[in-house]
Amino acid sequence: MPLRQHDRPSLRSESRTRQRAFTLVELLVVIAIIGVLVALLLPAVQAAREASRRSQCANNLRQVGLAVQSHLAARGYFPHSWPNGDNEITWGRSLLPYLEQGSLEKSWNPAIGMLEGSNQQVIANPISILKCPSAPSQPTYEGTDKGVTRTFGTSDYKGVEGVLADDPVFASWQRKDWLPGVIGRAPVELRLVTDGTSHTATVVESTGDRILYGPQFTQTAEIWWHTDGAWAGRALAGLAPTKYGPVFGVDLCSINCSNQYDAPPYSFHPGGAQVMIADGSIRFLQQDMDVFTLGCLFAYDDEAVTSTP
């Protein structure tokens, strides 16, 4: 019986059912291509993530700067540390009502010291707006003072204390060896800022202070000088260039040199650090910034106005 046309096997359908398998070489080529694409895309992804973190860091810094401005408007002077040597009021504590931390402000007892009673519970609280997402973060750190363990909420921002101008690079400033910043140990009124608000820094990034808040320390005397990583501690940024250059007066470092106490700005952003200016603007200071220019930005009456990007 002859085959009918529809009974004959279709060559086209047979070819479709025959699937050609990947060879080992082809598979390795595909894997290599995927690896190259991942290697090309990963830096871009990481850069995008850092850009997002840096933006959030700038937003937090802006909020701190606005709190400084609110304090200035309400009190007539910039916040400062140690207005009362006995009770150890700090600039960070002074900003609590302007950082929407009213509950902590109400819990503060001005009649006792920072490390006493209910005040210890206040300063142990982490404040999220004082943290930079780019920095390796821990909300608190501990230290032992006279056998008693103290807990501090950490901060990645500092008020600008001033410039220690005893280095030859500041030869023109030898009329005085200390140039104060707007947030130091005494109240500074706006009228005293003769350099102008657009040429004066108020708050800078100083992340991971005391080398990521450690190692833990033990003091036999006062804990005060070792609280630079805390929002309720001394928490002031200074510029003492002789401490951060390999040779006295030579090859000085200005940005991202060290995150020890009294250090210049330090961040985990590639290439520089962010700073809040007294006029309300935020600037990114390049890592290779001239140390003299940074010094001018840190002092409010140095009579040497300079421009920064």
C-alpha cells in the first residue's frame, strides 16, 4: 500500500527536533563574556552606590548645618563647647533641640556633669542624622573612666574649632599661634566673622574618629579628652598641620590624612571630604587641597580670604 502524502515524515519537523548542544568551548566563551561584563559593570555599580551614600551624607551634614544656623538665630552666637567647665556642656548637646531631639534635651540635667546620672543615658543614645552612610558605622562605643564603663553615641561630623598656626606654612600668621573657628570653646557672634560667611567653615566630616572609635581606652584621670568620636564629646575639628606632615612644614596633608583627634576633615569618600559653610552651602574639598587654603577656611578672622570650589 503506497504511503499517502501526509504519512511521509517531514524533514523540516525532524530538523527542528534536533537540538544542537553547546560545546565546552562555547560554554567557556559565554562564561568569560559574562565575567568581563560583570567586571566592567561592578565599578559602575559601586560608584553609583557611593554617589547615593555621599548624597545622603551631604543631606545629613546639611541638617547639622541648619541646626547650627538655628542655634545662631535663637541664641545670637554659634554653639560651642565647655561654656561651663564643671558641667561640660558640648556643642553637640547644644544642638539637640534643633536636631529634633527634644526628648533627649528634656532628659538632660544641666545641674550635673556629662558623665553623671541621667546625662550618661542621654549621651549613650545614637543619633542617626549624625552618621554618614559611607563610613564604617557603629552607633556607640565604650570607654572606661576611673574604673567605670561609659557609653557614647558616635558622630561622623564635627564643629570647626580652629587652626594651630605654629607651622612655617602659616608664617604670615605668626602674630598669633591660634586662630579660632566658629565652633570652639567660647561663643562666637556672627559680627565677629570678618572673613564672611561664604569663606568660613562650620561643620566638617570627621568619620570613624579615633580609628573607627577604637581601640577601647582606659583612663585613670579624665575621660574628656578621649571622646572625640562622640556627639556629646569634645567633638571638634582642628588643623594642626605639624601633626600630619612627614616633615615639619613640608609636604603637609590637609584632607583624609588621619581620623585621630584634632585632625582635619576625614571621610570615606574617594578623593576628598564634605564641609558645611557658614552661608549654608556644602562643598566637597579635594584631597590634595592646599593646607593654607584649608586653614583660611577654618578660621573666621584670619584676614586672608581665599576661594574654594
